[in-house]
Amino acid sequence: MGSFFANRGVSLRYSLQSIKTHLSAAHKKKLAWLCLLIFLSAILDVFGLASILPVISAATKPELIHTNHLLNSIFTALHFSNERSFLLFLILVLLVFFVLKSAFGLFVSYIQVKLSLEIGVYLSKNQFSKYFSLNYSDFKNLKTADITKDIVTNSNAYVQWIVLSLITLLSEVMIVLLIIGGIAFFNVKLFAFIILTVAPATWFISRTIRRQSAEVGVGIDINFPKALAAVGQALDGFIDIKLADKEKFYRNEYLIYQYRYQWFVLKNFFMNQVPFRTNEIVALLGIIVIFIYALFLTKGDTEVITLIGLFAAAAYRLMPSMNRIVNSLNFINVNLVSITNLDYYNEHYKQEKEKKKDDQMISFDKEIVFKNIYFHFPGASTPIINNLSFTVKKGEKVGFVGSSGSGKTTLMNLLLRFYEEDSGEILIDGIKLTRENLSSWRKKIGYVKQDVFLLDGTIKENIAFGEAEVDEARLNLAITQASLQNLVSSLPDGVNTLIGENGSRLSGGQKQRIGIARSIYRNADILIFDEATSALDNETESEVTEAIDSLSEIHKTILIIAHRITTLKNCDRIYELKNGEIAGVHKYQDLVEKAF
């Protein structure tokens, strides 16, 4: 028994500590006020139960109206002529009180729901920001389904099953203690019956459920994202799965995890039904005990009827409270994993938020200098960038070629600060790129990849990208400079045309031009094209290349990674990378002659 309560104590301490760690100061203050309202509601509940006792006693023994000082004072002061009308008055007063008490309880529930919504949105916002605060190396090692679960569902699970369960537990424990205390004060025999029947049964039920609850919580947390990942993977591979006739295989892969997830969910549902069903038996047992007591230890029927009535009234309020206490403890134990998920990267997120307060501005008016850069991936013995140095002047157009693995994209990721060099430095007008000036630096860069990220929205939304208020002048300029005007003018809805999920209604070249327009709309000083034309046919590549070439006229610094040499035709110079080093610096014509 000691270890049982010790384990419960650890779970409760962990849950309470999580509120201190993850809730804002304002939310903790509101939570304290909510607890006070719940305490007042509990007092009203106890008072309501206590008010039933004298009414039942007066109904079974009308002479109590005159022998009880309080009842007799009310009877006399209001000039009642008989006991029957006085009893009717007491019942009506009791009814009005319960209506008002219930209204106050609903008000408290509304405050509780409103606060829960605030906390849920706050935590979900923090989870979203937390994952976007990770460095690229850590982020790419995580699974999308796990991140989705932690952002979307984990916050709700924490609020619903940890915060609300703690509040419910607090309120119901208050109610039970006040009711039990009131019963002990007014009727010791009834108090003894309740202690002998309800308390041991509740302890036994709670202990039985606890053994399974932690396993259920972990099972749900593991299998839900796996089911989500399995169905997402199948949908992404729709064409390949249909062509290979593997629909049944991937459906079964998904159903394995979905079955396990549903099994744990339903097991949890079943465990939550146990207290309700078993406590019904406990209540019946209590009445049986009272009858046995009456048959063998008393002679008066009136006392038995009164005791049964009082026990029924107490059970009516106590049993639901005991059910909720047991279920709240179970909910907390099942969902402790949600606290663990909130704890992931929490210290890192706090540190990143502090660093953002010290953001510094950086200017780009002259040059970018890569100076003695070394970089290797974790676990790799050979550097992917090996003592690399070169300079790019503002307004230049510079190309990079090399075989796969030569370090081209890694070099751009260092410039974008998704990676940090092991040694050496990148200087912007003589100022070293650091985390302190990272935010300012990234605002100066436009990045167009081979697979452009596109929103399931309109052309306008994809170009403006995250701006609620779109600057129409900048939008039109970006469309013109990215050679998108013919596409836009050919569409009935123009820039308000929906492009489909991942740009499903656009060609490859149109997607790339939207990516270019996005960078221009941002008014980026530096444009990076990372294999932006490698997946396009020759004609489309030529169109996109012309769009890129036209950007030189607006004095943008352009860096192009390409496998196709033709993309680099108008570059000021072209760096050839090999094994993370500069193997040569070429002009376009020299590179063409070398290739042939």
C-alpha cells in the first residue's frame, strides 16, 4: 500500500511541477482563482447535501420541527399553522438553492473550459515554436508524424487529461473531505458505514487500474504517430503503390499500428468504466450492511429508514466524486507521457528565446567572404567542406558545379546557417555570421530549391508567403521579374487561382518561377538557386534560366548550384568543387570546352 501511494505521489508531484514549468504566470494566476471558485462550489455542494439531512429527518419525524431549535424558530417566525405546509416550504427552498448552486457550478465550468482553451492554444504555440527553434541537423532527424503529434494533439492531451484532471481531483477531494467531515459531525454511525464500505473499495479499484494505466499511455503515444506516418507515407506514394499493386500491403502496414492504437484507447475507456460499475455495487453493499445492522442490533424501524435515507443521500453525492477521483488519477497516470513530450527541447527553446532578445542587425553592401571553412557531418571522419576560401562581391552572379557529395549544397546550407562550420568563418562586409545576427541575415536571402515548397493556396499567397497584408505593387513587380505575367493573365482568377496541394495544378517550370517570385517579393539581396532547373526539360529550363538571368539587371547577388552547365551561362565565374575543395575557377566557355 505504501508503494502504491508513493507512486501516486510521484505522478502528482510530476504533474504539479509541469504546471509550474510550462504554464505562463498569467495562466497560473487564473488557475489559482479557478481553484478558489471550485472550492466555493464544493462548499455549496456540501451545504446542499447537509440541507437534505434535516428535511429527511423532519419528513420521517415531524415532531423534530418543534424539538429542533433552528427548525422551530423558522416555523414560528413565518407563522406556519401545520407541519405539512412547513415541509413543503422547506422542499421549495431546497429546490431554489439547488438551482442557484447548479447555475454557479455551470459558471465555474465555463471559466474552466475557457481557461483550458487558453492554455491549450498557448502550449500548442510553444510546441510549434520549439520545433522551429531547433537547428536543422536536429530537426531533420525527427519524424514528421511525431512532430505533428506533439504540436497538434499533445497539448490538448496535457490540458484535458493532466490540467483538468488535477482540477477535478482537487475539487472532488475537497467535496469528499467536506461531506465526510459533515457526516462525521452530524451522524457518527453513518460516517463509520461509509468508511468501512466506500474507502476500501475505492482504494482497491484505484490500485487495480493504476497497474495498467502507464502502459496504456505509452502505447497510445507510440502507436498514434506510427499510424499517422504509415497512412501519410501511403498517400504520398499513391502512384507508385498503385503501379506496383501494393495497396493491400501498405494498408495492412497502417492497420497494424491503427489496431494497436485503438486497442489502447478502448482499454483506457474500459478502465474508466470500472469505478462507475463497481461503486454501484459498493453503494448497494452499504444499504445491505445497514439492513443487517437494523435486523440484529436495533429495534426501531424509524432509525433504519432515516439511516438508509441519509446513506442514499450521501452515496448520491459521494459515489460520483469517488468515481471522478479514481478516474482523474487514472487519466493523470495514462497521460504522464504528454508531460514528457512537453519537456523535450524545452531548455533549448528557453535559451533560443533569450538569444533572440539580443538579435543584431547585419548589412550587406560589399562582399561575402568564406574564410578557411571546415565542416563535417556528425559521425563522419572526412570533412565535406575542407579549408575552403573564396569571396563573392555584391551584385555578382556566381555558379557552383561538382559531382554529388562534393559539398555544393552543404556550402549553401552553411551560408543559410542551417549548419555551422567546425572552424573558419563567413564574413559579411567584415562582420562574422553568428546566431546573434542570424535573423537579420536570413531576411536578405531568397532560396529556390529543386522542389519548391508550395502552400495549398493561391498564387498570391504563395508569392507573398506568410504576409496577411499583401503589397500589390511588390507582388506585380515580382510576377513581372519572375516571368509569370503570361501564366497569371491566362488564368480566369489571376493571382487568386488555387494551385492545389504541393502545386499539383502547375508545371515544374511554373513552380520554379513562383519560387523565384517569392524571393523577389521579399526584396532579398541574395538569391540562391539550388539545382532549381535540374528536374526540368530543356525548353522549360531555358525559360527559367532566362528568368534568373533577368534578375542580374536588378543588382541581385546570385549564387547558382547546377548540374547542367547551360544554367550557368551568364555567371561571372564558376567554382568547381571536389571533395569539399575548390578544384578550379572557370568562365562558362572554358567549362563548356572542358566538358566536351
